[in-house]
Amino acid sequence: MINFFTEDIEFKFKNRRACKKWIISALEEEGVLKKRKLEELSVIFCSDEYLLDMNKKYLDHDYFTDVITFDNSEENNFSGDIFISIDRVRENAETFRQLFIDELHRVIIHGVLHLSGYDDGTESEQKSMRSREDYYLAKRGFDGNR
């Protein structure tokens, strides 16, 4: 089960059904669903301040970020939370001259990839992560605006 929520902001996320299918397709292609059952995946949209508080409280980091993931998987079940700062996604879209929806989808799939076992702590891991993000963005089949 995949759900979308908001915390402390008003944000309307469109095309949820297509996004859920896209996420499941990525999880299948990454082999995650061959090993584990999709129990629950929550995508939570929030503000910079909300995510900064979480970053400080749970990760002991004192800086803004666009996404934080928490792997809640147990045994053979796949479960996790992806927290996304809509403020940061908007700013990044401007900075990188991307459409907001494309940047949002990049951050969503970035969180999914983290939960699938990818890291981005080194330059090599960052390249690999970016490559997978680009790959899945190209496979969306929807733009999120309808």
C-alpha cells in the first residue's frame, strides 16, 4: 500500500494512481518485491522547517534537505516513510531549471531508491543514484499534472 500525506502545509499532489504504479514498477525492477512484500510506503509532503526539525531530531543534522527516508521494513515486508520538503523541491527546481513536477518526481524516486538499498554518500554512489533516477524518470509515462 502506497499513501501520500501532508504535514504542516497545504499541497495537492495530482495523479496519485499513476505515481503509485510507477513506484511499484521501480520496486519490481529493482528486485525488491521479489524478496519482500510491499507492506506500506508513505510519502509525506512537508515544509523546510518541518523537515529541518526531523533532520535535527532523528539524524543529528542541522541543515535543510529535500528528502529524508526511514526504512521501517521488517523480515519479509517492505515498509518506509519518505519525507519531502516542498519548499526545497521548489527551490531546487528553480536552481536546476527543471519543472517543479519533474524535480518532485526525482525526489520521490530518490527516496524509493534509498529504501531499495541505494546510498549516495560517495561520488560514485551519487553517480549511480542519479543514473537510476534519470532512468526511472524517463519511464514515468505520465507528467503528474493531470
